[in-house]
Amino acid sequence: MIERVCRFLDLPYDPAMERYFEGARRRMYDIADLAVAPGVTITKAERVAANALVMSPPNSDRIQRWKTEMSKQDKAAYRRVAGDVLSQLGYAA
């Protein structure tokens, strides 16, 4: 699948792209705290926890989970921001 995406985007394909998760654990623990605004820092532990899924292969069971897990308020906010573009691209907004 990634090879098809790369071909569509006219980007070079490397089979290692499909095994990104194999080195993710090492890369995730190399990160540090991140200052995102004055007085606001995301700790290393928070960043690792928020990105934990990159350390595992893709899981088809997670497809479209946003439909059941995203709050109504977040869905509405997303539609306000992205709805027009989604419609233009043929997605149900």
C-alpha cells in the first residue's frame, strides 16, 4: 500500500517505510521535553505515551475509530475547520 502511495505522489519508495515501527521505540526514547509555548511544556513521558502506537505495526482494527471515540464537540470543531475541503475531495464531512 505504501508503495502505491509513493508512486502516486512521485516519491521514492523504500521497503523500510513499511517497517517504521521497528526503530520507533529507540527513536521515541531519544526525544526530550518539548516547549510548545511560554510556560507550556510537553514532557518526554507525555510525548512517548501520546505516540505509543508508532511502536507497533498498523492495526486494521483501529480504522475509523474516530467515529465512535471522538466526542460530538470535537467532531463539530473538525467539521468547521475541514468540512469544505473534505466535501471538495469527495469525503462525507
